[in-house]
Amino acid sequence: MAMQINGNYAQSKTDYAERVREKQAALKAEKAKEAKETKEAAEEKGSGKLSEPQDVYIRSEKSGKEPVGLYRIGQDENGGRKIFFEDPDKADRADGKEEPKADGKKPKVDGDSQGKPAEVCIGNTDKVDREIEKLKEKKRELEQQIRSASGDERKIRELEKKLAQVEQELSQKDNDTYRKQHSEFSRLA
């Protein structure tokens, strides 16, 4: 059962190459058509249609609307600067009671619900600062001892171990987080 194939191989190679060229030419023509349509659409959009709306600041005098509320800077009971909000609706209410906000929470006030002022405290980091300064001094002493102990390798290794421990402790304590956690707070009268 021997089959014999008759045909010209050279012709089949040229047919394939020709088909590939035709496909590529069709793809190029399609891409050019899409690009032309996109360009025409962009020109139409730019010339005939309105642009997209943009946010614009309009002063309240020009808009004809009254402002929602007024803010002013004043001084609180301790003499510090504070921003006050004057609600125009609050003046209109006859009973004078504050209404809860839309989310159901009452507005924040300094102090508790009985009208007592909020506590004022001062943090003191002197103790922590002294502790850190002692560690730095110990580090300097150990570095000096290492430089002076020139011949004794055993002593130098021992001093370097102590120095590494002090440096590790210092890196843990010489930062803001440690200072905040170990501060002493006292109330102001």
C-alpha cells in the first residue's frame, strides 16, 4: 500500500506565504479603519458637543444661597485659640436644646455630660531621659575600656559583649514610643 503523492512542493510554499501576506494586509486595513473612526469621533466630540461639566467655586453672595453656618476663631476658658461654629438653626430653635446629629450621636463636648471641664494633664519624661543618658554614659565607658585594653583578647571580648547588650537596650529605649509608654502624667489643678 504505497501511496504516491503527486504535487509541486514549491507551489504549496508560495501559497502559504501568500495567504499570510493577505491576512497581514487585511489586519492593517482594519486597524487603519478603526484609527480613522476614532479620530473622526474625537473631532466630533471636540467641535459639536459640550465638554464634560466641571466643579466651579461660586461665592455665596453670587449664588444667592445663605451660608450653612459660620466659623470664627476665639479664645476658650484657658486662653487658648479655638474655632467656634455658630449654627444658624440653633438660634431659630425656641427650646434651646441640642438635637442629635443625623448619625444619632450627640456632638462632642469638652468635659463630661454634667458640665464639668475636661481634665488637663502634663506628661513628664525626665525619668526616661535620665535612664537613657545613663545607658549612653555606660556605652562611652565601655568603648573607652575596649580602647585601653589593648593586649588582653579575653577581656576585650567580654567588654564587647557588654557593649552589645548596652547598645541593644539603648536602641529599644531611645525612641518616642518608649518615652510615651513610660512617661509620668500629672493633673493640672
